[in-house]
Amino acid sequence: MKLISVIMPVYNAENYLRKAIDSILNQTYQNIELLIADDASKDRTKTIIGSYSDIRIRTFHNENNLGYLKTCNQLFSKATGDYIAFQDADDYSDIHRLELQINAFSDNSELGVCGSNYIAIKDSGDEIFCSLFPLKFDEIMSYIPKNFYIHPNTFLFKKEVYETIGGYREYFDRIGCEDYDWLCLIAEKFPIITIKDALYYYRYSENSITRSFKSRRNLYSLELVKFLYNQRKETGTDALHSGNIKQIIDYEAELDKPFKNDPSFFYFTIAKKFFYEGAKKKALEFMKKAIIAKPYNLKYYRDFLFFLRKTI
């Protein structure tokens, strides 16, 4: 049986952490190591991790908060398994997840990554929806980079993928979408599939959504992924690979103009993201801020009423 390394970066996840850990330890595929890194949490996270005595758990505690991207990269480098999987600390997995995913590699020796569908849940645990992603590599790639109908959190991948591609690119540190940038880099060298089963439970937490919108750069990080992907398609390399950081900074400046010139647009964009992520009350709060910032924009009033009708 091949060894699977499951990496779990954790920051202030005391309310969900046990469920996440137990969902991995109780997998039907038992030849695993679980690498947990507490990223300088301020709650009981470290205590909860320390309460486990399972010899398959390896723990790493950051003295200072490094952020999700750097903590993942740290765990990648420490993984000893033949395969690596993700498990976020506020989500959890179906107990059959790793068994079903690793079986997919037996059917295709060229396969680099196997993802799955997922079930979105609220903080309460109530289900919101189930994804219905395309399954075959060609289908997945037919949508990229316009749309990413695949969830990197669900990935099980060969260690060879990490050894070839490396970890997340640090330019994306704390701005998000590092996983989609990484996905694109992988897809250029390795086949990726999604299996039909929904084997991952992804929590739509208001707090996690809020953390995703701390700065304007969070709101257009996906556009950076698309920009770099298209550069590689056209030239074989991109601004990060070639070290032309000025080019990507200039592109960011263009993306930032609408937000810089109209502060209300920042609130409006966040409101839309909250709404479509399911945090509708939070969406209303930011629509109010957009209206206050630009009270003569009739579109904001119409969208506020639309959000309100869908919230009541």
C-alpha cells in the first residue's frame, strides 16, 4: 500500500478541527501520515492537536503566523508519502475519500491528480449544494482559464507532481488563488481528473469568506492567474517564471484602477462575492456601504433590493 501524506494547515480552527482530524484518521485507507501545522493560532487549536496520540500524526507549530500559502509549502516539503492530499482544518472528508481516489491511479498510470466533487456546508453543518464538476481532463481544461470547475482542496496527487512543479508561488501570498495558479501549472504537465463522488465537505464560513476579502488584491487575484496562464500559452513562460515582476505589478495597477478611482466599487464587489458565496446578510452590509459611498448610483439600490428579497 502506498503511503499518503495528508497536509493540514491550521489557524484558529478550534470549532472544527476535531472533525477534520477524525475524518482523516478514520479513513478506510489507513496507510497515511497526517501533517498538521498550527500557524500560531490564538485559540485552543494547539491544545486540541496535542490531545491526539495517533502515531500517524506529525505536528509542526509555527512561532509566527506565516499564512496559508507558506504553511502549505512548509508541509509539502516535509511530506514523505508517495501521494499527497489536502485537508483544510475547517472542512472534513468522507471516510472513503482516499481509498476511492487512490484507486483511480491504478486505472491510469499517467494520472497526476485526482479530485472529487464536494458538498458545500454552512457553519451549522447543514448542506447547501453539491458540486457537479466535469470529470475528464479534456472537459476540465476546456473551461480553464475562464472558469475553474474543479476544487483543489479535494486533490490527491502524486508526490512527483510536487517534485516537478514545486509548491505554491509566493507572489500569491495572502492574496488568494495560489491554488488555481498551481493547478494551471500542473495541468500543463500532468493529467487531472475529478471522480463523480462528492467526497469532501467544504465549509462556507462567514469568517473564512471575510478573510478572503481583506484587500483589493484579493478581489482580482484570479485575474492574475488568468494573465499568467495566457502568457505561458502564448510564449511558453510567464512574468513570474522570467522574473519580470514589473510587468505583473503594472498589470495589477490596471486591475486596481476601478477600485482606486471609485471606493464604492470595492464594497459593491465584496457584496456580490458574499452574496454568491451564500453569506447574504453580509452581502447586505456591504451593499449599504457601497450606497453610502456613492448614494447616487441607482444600480446599488436595485441590487440591494434584490439581495434583500433573496435574504428574507
